[in-house]
Amino acid sequence: MNSEIKKLTLPSDGDRSGRDLGAEELELVRQVLENGCLFSPKGTFVKRLEKDFAARYGVASATAVSSGSAAVHAAIAAIDPDPGDEIITTPITDMGALTAILYQGAVPVFCDVDADSYNVTAETIRPRITKRTKAVIVTHLFGVPCDMDPIVALCREHGIPIIEDAAQAFDATYKGKPVGTIGAIGCFSFQQGKHMTTGEGGMVISNNPAYARRMFLFVNKAWGYGDQNPDHYFMAPNYRINEITGAVGLAQFNKLTGVVKRRRASAERFTQRIADIPGVKPQSRPAGSDPVFWKYCVNIDESKTAVGLTEIAKRMKEWGIFAMPRYIGKPAFQCQIFRDRVTMGRSSWPFTDPSRTGLPPLDYNAENFPGSLKALSHVLVIPWNEFYTDEHVDYIADRLREAVR
Ligand SMILES: Cc1ncc(COP(=O)(O)O)c(C=O)c1O
């Protein structure tokens, strides 16, 4: 490590240095407390957030939920699979987006990803479609949209709804359309590190009235609020957020445009600064897409760098840049939950659902996921933040240049 280099402390999304939580949030929280109602069905703040969110994305309905995991769970519940049905998804994602499938009694069928964008594609989804496929989840990883046109065409051909996991992709667009509005349902997370945050929280959006209705019910213990003769119509959890969370969410939501703009601008500068570093290529993106840089990922070609990915990350860490090699370490299907099918008691349900008897076994063999293995073996995930200045960006670019030498 070059001791001449002045180490910079970068803004972090773990605290005030990289999170804009201040007067606007305080003011709205104060209003909630003065009103004295924290319960969202009777309050106005969560409803306002839902209304504004729906308006921003031009959709008929938005329902607030207690996390991004709850968002995916509500989306799957809206599609209402039968036990043992299949949901196609990516093995490179957050576990919360996968357990949701099991909780609704369906089984995850993993499809491979493109090695350079880390996203699922129509080509990787197609061979995974069976007569039991009830939905496809596409995850716009790190804020880079999936190549949606071929995926939409494929799913339309088979009559399969698409759930878009846009937890990392607020305001990212594909051919001018915001992701989350292209498929049947869009899911967002407000967890601490996301483009907007309430610590925990999320949103589901849809233009389909039946899905929207079912998601509204699902997050409310399936209680028919507002109905003439309400009842608990089906099995459902309480995934609501409270009014304080709604107030923070509203204030954060009003800052989203600025956050996305600043992230794009600093990422643009970074892209130019690293363009000529041998062995370093930004995460690829489909034509016509405009990513939002939840993280800034680069692919490292170790045949062109002096040291390997792990050493590069280690060097950057010494300079205060917490770049992460391999993202989640291993594809999800290699996690114990899927390897040993650890679900409810000793049942391994829904994998063992009787309706699956006689079906070909689920393919969780790593060798059939070359794109996923390659993606994880060459990705370096660089933390990104709306508070990065030109100095921060140049510092990260210069350190990356040095780290690979
Ligand atoms: C792509 C993706 N989906 C789902 C989730 C789950 O969101 P949460 O952590 O809010 O439950 C995350 C969380 O980080 C995520 O990144």
C-alpha cells in the first residue's frame, strides 16, 4: 500500500454521512405524533405515500409493506400459486426475495444469469418454464434493468405474469419506462441502504386491479377494510407499516429525484475515469436502459490484472473503500435452506408437496449455472452514494487503478 496516499473517509449509507435524514423527516414525524395516530389504516401519512408513489410511477395502485421481502411475498400471494407450483427466479439476489416463494407454498426454480450484467434473460428463463410455472421474478440487480422486451415477449407467449424486483432499482428505466411498471407487479425495498429508506419498509405496485386488491388484503391479514361486510378472506400476515414510517417515507420519497440524479452523475464521472483500466469493465446493461447505481459494479478480468479479485478488494479496503468481491459469495441454491430443503419442521414442504411427485427434480446443480458462477467470480461491488463528491469519485477510481496493478 502506498503510504503517500491521503486516505479519504467516504460517505456511508449506514449513517448520517451518506443518508439524508433531517429536518423534512423530523417535521413529518412531528406531525404524526401531534396527530396521535400511528395506525396506518386510520392515518393519512402511509396513504399519502402510497398515493404519491403510484403517481410517480404512473400506476393504478401502490401498497406500502414492512420490507422488500414482504413486497415480494405480497406479489407472490397476489398471483396465488397452488402448493408445489413453480416460480422462476435468479440465484443472485437477497434471500428475502426467495423465502417469500416458499412461504406461499411454491418452489423456486432458479434460472441462470448473464455473466456480465448478472441479470436473468429470456434465454435463461425459457428452458426453466414448465406447466407448473406460475410467475417469473426478474431482479434488476444493483440498479441495472433486465433486458425486458424479450422477457415480456416470452412470458406473454406462455401467459406467465412477471414480478419485477426493483428493490435496488428505484427510477431505473428500460426504454423510457420505469422498472417495476413493465411487468404485472413491481416490488421495492426501503431498507437502510436503498435509494430511499425508512430503515425497514417497502412498496408493491400494480396496474392490475385484481393483483392490487389481493396485495392490499394480503398485507392487512386479508381484512376487507372499507367493505360493507368485511371478513378475513384468506390466510395473510400483517405486513403494514406505521404512520411514523410513512412520514419518514414521504420525506425520503420527496428526495428520491435528487438522490438518483446525483448517483447517476457521479457514476458517469467514475465510468469515464476507469474506462482505460486494463481488466476492469463496468457491469453491462441492456440497450436503452438507464441504471441508477445502487452499487457500482465492475467485472475484473484476472488475466489482465496483476493481482486477483480478492486481493484487489483487500487493497481497496485498506484505502477505506469497502468494495466487496463475489457479492453474495455463492448462488442461492447452494445455501443450506435450498441444499438441505430446510423449511417447516422436518417436512421440507413445499419441495415435498405430493403434487410434485413424478416431476423431474429441481435443478440446483452449479454446473448448470455457468453465468451465475462467472458473475460471482468476477464481480467487484463498489459502494455508491449520492453524497460522493468529485473528489470521492476520483479517489475511488485512482485506488481501483492502483489496486489492479
Ligand atoms: C433485490 C432485493 N430483493 C429483495 C430484498 C429484500 O428487501 P428487505 O431487506 O427490505 O426485506 C432486497 C434487500 O436488500 C434486495 O436487494
